[in-house]
Amino acid sequence: MQLTTEQRRILEDIHATREVSAEDATWAVKAGLAVQAEDGDIDLSQEGRQQVEPIVG
């Protein structure tokens, strides 16, 4: 998946536990790149982590 600069920033913010807007969080969850807990906490999914920290082979 090719991300835009803005999308990558959103994932980096989630990864760094910085606050993101509801719209940004919704995009990341719908894209399968983040998961949101019942209490509102958001974290990157495995796919999201791979986008932020690509595996170097």
C-alpha cells in the first residue's frame, strides 16, 4: 500500500501516541492500519506498524 505524506504522518502520530482527529483515526481504522479500543485508545495494527517501520530484508 502506497501512503501519501499526510497518511504516513497520521500513522506516525498514532505510533507516537500523539492525539489525532476523529476523522484521521477513522481513516486509519477503516484502512486496517489501526485498531480502536472501546475506551477510545487507538494503536497501529500489524499492517500499520509495517507501514511505519518497514522490515528491511
